[in-house]
Amino acid sequence: QANRAIHEIARARMAHDPRTKAYIARKMSEGKTKREAVRCLCRYIAREIYRLLTGPQEPPCDQSALAERRKACGLTQRQAAEGAGITRAKVGGLERLAEFHTESLLRYDAFLREVEAEKGLDSI
């Protein structure tokens, strides 16, 4: 059943996701057959799913307070993104709780802690 689910995900991605279409095209340009390229894609999807299932189950910080902390520091989303080394869209997604990406969340939290320490603010 799990294998079937991975293949369904691969089929849907190949039909609708531009990144997946580019991935399949790249694999085929490397000399792989379409079947081999799909097999590579399925392995990639399985690794993604494994990381999601075995990764941290709780956010490493209070994600709901990110926007409030950023505003208390007097930063725009663009400034926070540049300081944390992530995209502005990622900052917005993290603040709206629409995204959960551990590495980005940790980088953003660490940046805010730095700025809070410089300005003598307490972490919320």
C-alpha cells in the first residue's frame, strides 16, 4: 500500500509539478529511461516521506510568536529574511503557520534571538 501511494504521488507530481517535470527531464537527459527516471523519483519521494515521519514532531520554538517578535525588534519581513538567510516568502509562511521547515525555523529563531539580545529585548 505504501509503495502504491508513493507511485500515485509520483504520477500526480509528474502531471502537475513543474519541478518534478524538470527532474524527470534531467534524469532522462542523463541517459535514463522514463521507467528508471520514475524509479529515481519514487526513491526521492520515499526519502522525503521518511524525513517527515521521523523528523521533529514539535516545533523547536514558539512559531506563533515569530511575527510579534520580529515587530518588537522593528524589522520588516524582508529585513528578517535577509538577516536569517531565508526568503521573504518563507518568513511569511513561518509567521502565518502555513509552513513548517525545521532548518528555516531554527535560522529565523536564532536571528531574532541575536537581534533581541542586541536591543536588550526579552524573547517572547
